[in-house]
Amino acid sequence: MLTMKGKYGLKAMLHLAGTPAGKMVLSEEIARTNGISKKFLDAILGDLRNAGFIHARKGRNGGYVLSRPPEEIRVGHILRVLDGPLAPIPCASRTAYRRCNDCQDEERCQVRLAMLEVRNAISAILDEKTLAQFRSMGTELDDDLAELAINA
Amino acid sequence: MSASRIIIIGGGASGVLLAAQLLRTSGDRLKIALIERRGGIGRGIAYNTEEPDHILNTRVGSMSAYADDPEHFWRWIQASEAAKPFCVADTFCFVPRKLYRRYLEELVEPWLKHGGDGRLEIIHGECVDVTETDGGVAATLASGESHMGHIAVLATGHHVPSFSSGNALLHAWVSPEEAGIQEEAAVLILGTGLSMIDCAIQLINSGHRGPITALSRRGLLPLPHKRSQPIRIDPADIPFGTDPAYLLHWFRETVRWATERGGDWRDVVDGIRPYTRQIWQSLSPGGKQRFLRHARTFWEIHRHRLPPESDLRVRLALQSGRLEILAGRFLGMEQQGAGPQEGGSLTVRFRRRGSRAVESRSVNHVIDCTGILRDPADHGDALITSLLARGIARRDPLGIGIEVDGRCAVIDRQGTSRRRIFAVGPVTRAQFWEVTSIPDIRNQCAALGAEFAAQR
């Protein structure tokens, strides 16, 4: 499941991807622009920094910046750090597996087996998508609409 | 493009595996020329040993030459006369490396000129250059003769320093006799990994009685093999693209999780193994550098494990005081009097881990067993040196190999993939990281075979 944490983390990464390379962004600015509580955002940015996706600098001219170009950052990789191994239900994971309270046989539970397939499909899609591609998704729609308007 | 003649440069394990893979899967029209500078094939640094106690570091069950036929080596062992003297109860056993060399030699017999269909030509000589022409490639030997083909594949293996008897620093791949080490001599080995263990075992077997000391930054020895049951891991479980420190934390958490369920760290390492290439490729350039600097040793002692027999030998040597392990930093050495071969000595300076005091010790020989990760710009053979100088190939930014793309095509100075020059095996480690063991190399050879087949 995409949690609020995952959603806000992605938005923050997209925000950073939209700023000129090397320019530091304050967390206040990201919080304000995306309507996220600053306290929650700071915790998310801390996780992203621990994983090495962003760099942080304190003090004047400080802030956050992507550690790599957005073309090299995969959306699926960001979400794993924030939301764990992309499991739709807690037992649909191999290494961070959590058993359901009413579980009778995890190896044969059809719901779990189906959800494992689902999450592998999710990760296959999200691991192909870079942050840069994600960012241009909305703008491609604008281009399509513009083209439609021209051709109309 | 019709690739009916492929030139493979290097007849060590990588070159032989590739030749066999290509010949067995392609039609009758494909011919291969294998250029090897040593006397025979299969004699790269891993398998060019006569020492019976130099055994494979990988269990027999994983050493098949073919990715799609994992029992191939096991079947060969059961059928081969050469393997009779060795105890091979099941696929979890470790046989001498010279036996594996025999396997590599026999592997290509069906295609040799004598006794085979003649599609594989083994050319004895040192290849010093490869050039691309309009319709193909030309490989030039040191003798001046040249060989034409449609595609060239570099399988030049590990770039290790060449042995010269005048050098005070010996290297791991020379026998004690060749190096002129006296039985009583005090020996310092740099490194405490698998090469050091090979070297120490060979010294002890040759009747050496002098003190042997091994020095490395952390003084960590490879951990022993045990039967493992790899845990099942999906790509969705692995935190790709994160920093090595984060990955290491995840690895430890996963080991804890597996141990709670009655497993072992080996189950986790072996479960991750199919994804090591993807993990490596997902690291940032800085992350790769940090991995090499801080996490590589930790990874290698867990990943490249020691057969139980060798582990026992090392333990006995440590207990009896034949071998001493030091954790510390090697600072340098100075020669005292005559050269080591003439009975002179070397003063070695080092600093123990966690200490500031510089210590020195007098030894007769220093052997470099710091491993196979070397800069091709410094240690490359004549061919690699020439390709780098002409800009046909370029050194990767980490300085551990040459750059290739995901299809194993060599990348030139301009950053363009060469159409007709490819590479396999350890020389490609900057792109794939784990390409030093047979299971990884055979997968790479199978992928390259499919690539060539698609081009035809």
C-alpha cells in the first residue's frame, strides 16, 4: 500500500527534482508548496537522507538536494525505503514478512500468493520509472491536450 | 551481421566457458579461434595450480560450465577417471582446482582439430592488439601474425602483476620454489583473504618451517562454507539504489530475521546472490566507491567462502603458531643487504589496527596477496594497454576494469559501444561486479551467446 509517508516522500522528491541542479531547498518550502506538515516531512526527509537519495546541509544556504540526477533515481527504490517492500498486505513479503493473526497456512494462502504476484508487478513497474519520467508524466498530458487543440 | 568466426582472447576459464557455450548452441557454421599465451587452456590464475590442496572455493554442484545444465560438472566428476581418487559423496564437496582445469580441457574436446570437428582452433601466442575493420576484426599477436574474425571477445581475466624474480614484492600466483623461498625464511603475506590462504597452505605443504605472518587492515579471514538453504527473495524486497550503509543495515536486519527462523546468514547471502549485479548497478558512483572502500571486505568474507577442508588447515596453522594474523596497515618495506633470494632481509613497517605506534619487523620475503582488484591502467597486459592507449577501450571510473555496456560490448573513449569488440569475465567487473566465479561467468557467457545468435 502507498502510505501517506510514501506519497509525501515522492512529492518531496519530485519537488527537489524540479529545482535547478545544486540548488538547496528548505523543508519549509517543500512543506508549504505540497501541503505537508513540516514535522512529518522532516521525518520523511530524514529517511530519504539515510538511504542516500538526498543530501542535507545545515545553516545558511542549507537545505536539501537530490544526491543523483533524477534520471538515475527509480521511483520504486524511493518507495521501498519509505513504505517497505511494497507489500499490499503485511504478509506479502519475503524478508519483512508479518503473519496475519488468523493465518492457517502461509504457503498455501491464495490471498497471500496473489498479493505476492501483485507486489512483484508493482515493483517491476515502479523500478522501471525514473524520477525524471515521473515528473514529466503530467506535462505529457498537457502536450497531448495541446496537440489535440492544434489538430482540432 | 554474420558472425561465423569469433576470436576469443584469453584461454582461461572465462574464454573456455564462452567458447564451449557458443559452440554447443550455434549451428555448424560458427568457428572459434581461442588465443592463449600460456602452454594450455584453463590456466588462468585460478586453475593454473598443481597443488592438490588448492581446492575449489565453490561446491561441485555450482561449478557446471553451463547455466542451463547445472549438473554438468557433477556428471563429469562421476564419470571421469581423473576424479576417482577424490571423495565426492554428493554435490556439496570441494575438489582440487587442477581437476577443474582437466574438466575445462575436456569440455572443448568435441570441437578441437584432433579428435573433434575442428571448429575450435587454439592459437598459442600473446595477443597484443585488436583492430576493427569494415567487415570484421583483426587480432595481432606478439609474433606479428594476425588473425581475422567477425567478432573479438576479450577474456583476459584478472590483471595481476607479472612475476619477476628481481622484485622484492612477490605475488600470490608463484610457487615457493619459483620464488626461491628458503624453508626457514620468515614470510610476511599482505592480505588475509582466499589468496593468502592458498599461499600459506602451499608454503606449509612445501615443507616451509619459518614463521608466516599475514597482515591486512581488518585481519578478517574468509568464513567457512556450510550447507545452506537460500531464502527466497524477490526484487521487491531489496532496497536497490540506496547507499551501501543502508544496504548493510538491511542485510543485517534480514540476517536477524532469517536467524530467528532457524536459518543462517549464508541463506541470506545465497538468497541475494541472483541480485548482486542489479544491486551493484543501482548504486551511485559514490556509493560504488564507498562499497569498495568500506564494505567490500565484509561482503567478500561472507560471499566468497572457504571450503571446510581449507578452513581446518588454516585453523590448525593458527593454533600451532605456524601462521599469525595481524590486523593493521602496511606502511612500507626496505631492503637490508643482499636481495631476498641471496639470504638478505627486508624490514617491514606497519601499524596495528587501533594503534598509533609504528612497528617494524624483519622478514625474508613479502608476498602480495591483496587480491584481484587491480587497476588495468597499471597492471593490464599488452592488449589492454594498447586498447586503452588507442582509445578503443577506457578504464572505468573506479579503476577496477574496462568499461562495457549491459550487452558486454566494450565502450570506447568517446563513450560509444564498439560493434565488434566484447568482453567477458573479470575484466568486466566494473559493470557487473560479481563476475569472478564460474556461476556468474557462465551466466554472462550464456547471455553473450544469445546476443550473438540474435545478431546472426
